[in-house]
Amino acid sequence: MSQGITERLHSEEEQQRAAAFNNAAQLRVAIPGIVESFDAEKQTVSVQPSITENIQVGEAAVNATKLPILTDIPICFPRAGGYSITLPVKKGDECLLVFADMCIDGWWQSGGVQDQMETRRHDLSDAFAIIGTTSQPRKVAEYHPDNLHIRTDDSSIVIELDKSKSAVNIKCEGNLAIDVGGNISIKAGGETLIQAAGENVIKGAKVNIN
């Protein structure tokens, strides 16, 4: 093969690679972010993407540039079948931003199946925030590898489901309040023990301990 043909093929390959890279650079998929604010009424967040973008203009050096703060991003939390687990999202919480294939504006405003309001694809405007994605400095301490925990980060309150012992364990360093509109029924196959350092008072609703 002549040198001229080799150079031409090499150039075409480089052009194809450059074109593929440029296309990929315009395609948003997912990126970690840091919550700037939370709107509990709309259940949306404003988020600062936490990885910078490399920007080069002409022959200038590449600059690491912060992406803009993204606003009105719907949050994702466990919810289905008429049940929800809600979280008190705070400034500084970490999350994962996922960018939709198409414009989500019509769906977000009205629900159901909607036409695209714009023809943008994988755009910064169409993000969802999955709350809970965590960097190493903010990882959960004392993570239990076997049992399910609903807990505070400092472990001052823990509700534990222990499958190996078929047990539910509740740890609370403060008060434990149970507000029941009807009766309270406790059925135990073994010993039932209630201990209190102060006065024991049971009043109001009927309590059955079997």
C-alpha cells in the first residue's frame, strides 16, 4: 500500500473517531451531583453536578469548568402501590443525576403519556435526581451487610429487620411514640417483658398482651 493511501485511511479513521467523540460529548447519561436546595412541596431539587467539564475554545488550553446548577429536578425515592418512603433532603446531600432520552416537561407537568414539548435528547434540562448515591467520604458508617436497616446516619435511631432470627429490633436513644387510633394487640409466643426506669402508665385505648 502506498504512503498516500495509508495517510488517507489514517485521516479518515481519525475523522471518524473525532466525530464519534464529538457526538458522545453532546450525550448526557448520568453524573453525580450535590444538592443545593430542596422544594418539599414540588419534590424537586436544585443540584450542582460534581464533576467538571473539560472545555476548550479554539487552540486555547483545556479548562476544567463547572457545569451550571440544574433546577427543578424531580427526585426519585421508594414509592409504589400506595406506599412511600420519604426523605428530608438537605443541602449538601449527594445524588445521581440521570438524563432522560427525551424532553420530560409535558410528563412532569401533567403525568400520563404526553407528546414531547421539545425535540431535545439527553439534555441537562431533563434530569432526575436519585437521592442516596454516595462518595467515600460520605459513606454510611457501620453498614450492616446482612440485615435491612432504616436508620439515621449516626445510628441513634435504627429499625432493623433480622431475617436470620426472624426478628424486628428497634433502637432509639430518644423517645418512642406510638399513636394508635384503635386497639393495640401484642401476641407473643414467648416471654413478654416491658421495663421502664420511670413510671409505667397505660391509659386510653385497650391494650391486649397475649
